[in-house]
Amino acid sequence: MGGFFGAVSKRDCVLDIFFGVDYHSHLGTKRGGMIIHDAKTGFQRQIHNIENTPFRTKFEKDLRDFHGCSGIGCISDTDPQPLLVRSHLGLYAITAVGAINNAEELVSQYFSDHGHQFMAMSSGKVNQIELIAALINQKNDLVSGILHAQEQIDGSATILILTPDGIIAARDRVGRLPVLVGKSEDGYCVSFESFAYHKLGYEDAYELGPREIVHLTADGCKTLSPAGKEMKICSFLWTYYGYPNSNYEGRNVEVMRYENGAILARNDKARGLAQDIDYVAGVPDSGVPHAIGYANESHTPFARPFIKYTPTWPRSFMPENQKIRNQVAKMKQIPVPELIEGKKLLFVDDSIVRGTQLRETVEFLYESGAAEVHMRSACPQIMYGCKYLNFSSSNSEMELLSRRTIQALEGEEGQKHLDEYADADTERGQCMLRRICQDFGFSSLGYQSLDGLLEAIGLDRDKVCTYCWNGKE
């Protein structure tokens, strides 16, 4: 996915931006970038690869060279950014989070004539941030350009632009991601995660609506283009991506996860499932709060039968080689034998996407002496790869466990009945659950229903994107 942070202040705010961006490190693992503006010396920029070294470590040595009262930064899971752009609109820096599904079509449509060119990355693809800037530059001002770019993009684009006059922040067209503004004695900041600026001495000031564009200076926050009426905020922010301390649209992430787990427990009780369990546990780390909610509701002891060892390998997906990633994931799982041997365990995971590491986790638990391993997913079956924020994006939807299982059961005919497979109360839904249990060795398997997920989030369901689950925006 990716994250962003920016600040504009009456004082030097380099450290605010450094720590603010670092607090978004859970949202991406590819690259990090910072660009600072100083009224006397102009723009200073650095971009680093953070696949094997955390953002903080990579950028600490750059801090002595940064100085200025405004800046933006990002954690990117895609392209190198922020970029510094010079055009008829002036000199500005830009960073964005989202996805562009029609990038090649846009290049062909708007920039195929002589005189236009893009710097190609090693893959041959155009840097999507450069493409967004090129679309913006087709208009006569930045606000019109941002609106134009967002209308032309099939996907989404939340954009920060740093100019000598401050920061322009634009939430994507239907608000799939949050954009929050914080205020301090010295200025304003803009952030994906609210807790990032709370820790830096800012307080909540404003939350952008869908499509809204604002201008931040050290003295205030001004709306440049009003919010639209349609919102489709990503439901995965609450189940997985969002940090526990954060709030989106007034709904706290951690509180939602407790409620989500409680709903799972109530559903199991109504069906008479998994009522003889020794311990409820969460698959570390984001499955833990869902499991706490389940344990509290079911009055079953919560435990941690295995612990993730993170000092050596803070992120299991850092190595590029899949075999090494799997080995690292296995090495991180440190069992507590007293909580596993002979026990009936129910685990709650935030989601089940491809199931690659989950199979090894179950094998590890049985090898450690577990009598039963029950699995619950805190969200519904993922049937579609995300085309808006790059979550669960893959080369083929057949990489998704649910779609792969359906293909194994019925072939192409099964792909015509995804709605039935997504419903545990149907024959096809039960058939898929039995097949996954058989393949993975689960004693039982259950997914949160879409209705249960939306109930836990607590927003009007028409304002929440559910594309991953049902293929509908």
C-alpha cells in the first residue's frame, strides 16, 4: 500500500517529518523518501531502498543535511518517490498512494506525440508518480490538475504536493484512504495515520472528505476544492492495514477489531461450533486483537501459544526469495509447549489471502503437540485482488486461496458461483470450508461474514469498499 506524512511550520520541522514518515513503516516495505523545502536553499530530497533496512536507519544519516520549515515524505510499496517536478505550474514535489490500472493507456492517450517522454524504471514501466504529475501539468493550476488526474485514473490516487507556499493535500476521488490534518502551536501536518502526529505534539484538526483538496500553511488549513458525496473507504484498513491507535471516519482500529472478534464468537456459538476450546489465540500480530474480542465474548482463556521473534527479522517478507521468506517465517515462530501440548486451540487471523505461511503455521503447531487447531479469519473470503490500493494484488486471482480452492473443486464452473462459495450457509460454501480444512489440517475453519465485518466497522455499508470480498465497489 504505502503511507505519507507532511508538515509546514514556523520552525524547522525536519524531525517531525522524519518521525512522522517512520510511523508509517507498517504500510510498505519497498522504498522511503523525504523532501524538505527551505526558503533560502530550496528543496532537499532523499529516496532510499528500505527492503532490508528500516526507514529510520536509512534516513538518520541524512538528517544533518536536511533543513527547512516544510516537507513531505512517504513509505512506498511501489515507485521511488517523492519526485521533484518542474513545469509551467512551477517547481513542486509530489508523492502519492494508490494504484493506476490504466497507466499504459494514459501514456498512449495523452503523451504519445513527439516531445513527451518518461524515465523508465528497470522493468520498463513508467513511474506512476511521474505519470500523475504529467496529468496534473496538463491544466493551468495545481487544483484543476489534481482533479483532472484523479478523474482520468482507473484506480485511486491520494496526493501530497509540496510547493514553496505550503502543502496541497488531496484525498482520492472516493476516499478509499484517510487523509487527516493535525495542528500544533507552530503549524500543521497531514498524515495517513492519526497516531503519528499525536506522538509529535499535534492534535486532531480536520479530516478530509472524499475528493477534497486543502492547502496547508503554518497559519492554517484552507479548502481549495470541496468534498464529494460518494465515499468508499477501504474496509481492510480496520481488519489489517491500520495501526491499532488510529481512527478513520471516527472509528478506532483496535476497538473495531475487538468487536469483530466478538461477532465471530457469537456466530460460532449460534452454529454450535468450537465450543470445547482450551485457548483462543491470535496469529501475530494483527490477528491478536480480533482474538481478544473472540476470547472475551466466548469466555475462553486467551493465550499466546507461540511468539514471533522479531529482533532479528522484524518483517518476514523482507527477503526477495520466496523460499527464504518461508524459512524466515518458520524461524520466527517460537512455541510455548505448555500452551500447545495436548491443547485444543482456536486461532484468529486478520485474513487468509494466499495461505502460504498459514499451512506451515498449522504444521508447526501439530508438530509442537497441539490436539486440535481451529482457524478463524477476521474477514470474509478474499475473492478478488484489490485494484484500488494494491492490497492482495497478484499476477493472477488464482493465487488467492479461495479462488484456487474453487478451481480445484469445480474448475471454471465454480468461478461462476463465487457468491455462493462466499456464503458459509450454502452447500458450495460448506464444501469450500471442508476442502480447505482437509488441505490444511484444520479441525474447523470459519470466516467472518460480510455483514459481520460491516457491523464491526460501524459505518454505512454504502460508504465502505467491499471489492475484495464481493467484487463490488
